[in-house]
Amino acid sequence: MGSAGIRVNAIVPGYIETDMTRAMTDLARKEALNAIPLSRFGDVTEIADATVFLATNKYANNCVLNLDGGLSAV
């Protein structure tokens, strides 16, 4: 695909502060927050920033960005 000028990148989000996470039970929310090394949910603007980067950086190809506050490293 690269030879055709097509770049493929992915964003792998963790828990993001949205209506869905706000609807979690208190216990589920507490357990999720305790599992995340940064001890917080991500913000939609943090995902948006990464999206803009991947869309505009012409050398970014085959990138997988884990935006999960470190959860995938645990």
C-alpha cells in the first residue's frame, strides 16, 4: 500500500471520558481507574490530537498508538 501512497495507522484507545464511561457503575469505574497507571480516563481531545498527528505526518505509516494511560503495559 505504501508504494501506492496509502498509509495505514491505528489508534488503540483505552478508557476515554465519554457518556459510556460516565454510565459505568461506581465500582466498575473505580476498578478501571485503579488498573490504569495514570489513574485517570483519557480525554477525547487527547485522541483527537493523535488523530491529527497521524493524518498530517506524511512519514507516519504502520503506526499503532496505544492511548490507554499505560493500561496495556500492565
